[in-house]
Amino acid sequence: MYATGDLALLLVDWLIEGTAPDGGPVRVGGTAADVVRRGPDGHWRYAVDSPFGTAPEGLPEE
């Protein structure tokens, strides 16, 4: 996390593994690049949610 004042950049590596309806394996992951802003009540809220960061949509980096 990189923060300045009431703005922060979050960089998060994530991975979801499971089983598809046909019984095959599912593995999806990436590096998210998100921006959050702190509100007057002190809670952080997403301003930008980019789950795959700079990877082309539908082509997560692994």
C-alpha cells in the first residue's frame, strides 16, 4: 500500500482456485491495482477497482 493523505494505491496479488461445473480445475489470478479514498467518516472506499492491473482484460498474468 502507498498512501498520501486521504488517497491510497493498493497492489494486491490474488488467486482463486476451484472446480468448474464440468469437473475441471479453475485457476484465475492476477495483481490488482486499486485506488481507495478515505471518507469524512474515516472509512476507506474504492475509487478505482482494477482486479487485473495492467494485464489485458480476460488475460490475467500468472
